[in-house]
Amino acid sequence: MSNGHAWVLGATGQIGRAAVRALAEDGWEVTAASRGGGRDGGWDAGVRTVALDRNEEGALGRALGDGCDVLVDMAAFDGAHARQLTGLAGRIGSAVVISSGAVYEDDRGRSFDTQASTDGFPRYPVPLPETQRTVAPGDATYGTRKVLLERELLAAGEELPVTLLRAGAVHGPYCRTPRELYVVKRLLDGRRRRVFAYGGESRFHPVHVSNAAELIRLAARRPGSRVLNAADPEAPTVAEIAS
């Protein structure tokens, strides 16, 4: 018995591939949308694929047709994308949207946006709760755009229940720019010394694509308006990641 129709935007991206697989295995009828309209070899044969540029005027609405029970959005970045989704609220039962841990700032107003300045690197509380304050919404940076996206989607309330997942540092298959390449490249070059700031003791909280996909699966099953941190069970230090 089907759970309903799930639409996945950005389906061939790093998290999207795992999310499509998890939803299909959980009994959803899945439409996998991406710019190229491709498919992953690990997907169930019943997964439908569609080529879609969500930034083309009216394209998403036309492709959705009568709508879907849940829309999973990997590629929403700003207020315009939020308004695109809320404008289709009558055809979308609920949504799960990927946000970012980059939205947070510390109690002195430092964030990822200030880390290049003197004493600008943020020092977040451990653990970091979803109630931690964020940067102001706006169009200036990645973080401010994600906050604007979140605020506009949450404002939709019951009209469009949205689960926002503030993802940590995503890792897993199909990563285009693996952060660990810094360490691996030095080893391949025969350089045995590791160079880290703060003795490698900084915490860097990753999220594997399989864990992100499981959160998406659970949120799709239980629609609601909420913000959740999305991260692996452990937060290793930079030195531990390198080891």
C-alpha cells in the first residue's frame, strides 16, 4: 500500500539520491526531479524521473500537475524559492526542505559570515540547540538567504506544513568537493605532517547522506511545521576526522 506521492527536487544531488531511495523503499510513489532528469542506479524501477529547472517561470507548477502529498526540496535557497513553494500550497500536502547549520550565530553575533575577520570565528554552545539565535534574514549571504527561506516557509503555518532540516557538513557518496581531500591529497603527495588550527580540537559536525535521508523519511510520514538539526550521532574533532 502506497504512502502517497512524494516529489523530490534536486533528486540527483548528494542527499537527493539517498532520499529518493529511502522514500521509495518506504512505500512512496516517487517522482525524482532534476535539471538533467537523470536517475540513480540504486533507485527502484518504479521511480519516475522528470527534467525540471525550478527557476523557469511556472515550470514547477506545470510539472506538479494535480500535486503531491509531500515535496522534498534539496535546492531551495532564498525567499523566492520559499514563495514558489507557498504559492503551490494548495497542491502540496506538506514539505521537507533542506536548510543549513550556517544559519546560526553565537551570542556575540559571530557566524560563518564573520569567520574571516579578526576574532570573527563563531564559538557555539555545545550542544547547539535549534533555539540558538540565527543571523538576520536577507539576500547578502548563503546563511542570511537560508534564514529568509526558513522564515517565509514557517509563516505559511497550517497552509503548508514544512519541516526544515538544518544540515551539518554533508558527507557520503557523490560529494563533488570532499572536505577530507585536504588530508588525503597531502598523504598522496608524501607529506606526512597534518596542519590544523587549534591543534585539531575544533568540533565539526557532519551528517551522512543516509542519516539525512532517514530524517526526510520520518518527516514525510509525520507532517508538521518545525526546525530540526540534521547531524550524525557523533560530532568528531577535526583531528579525529583526519585520522
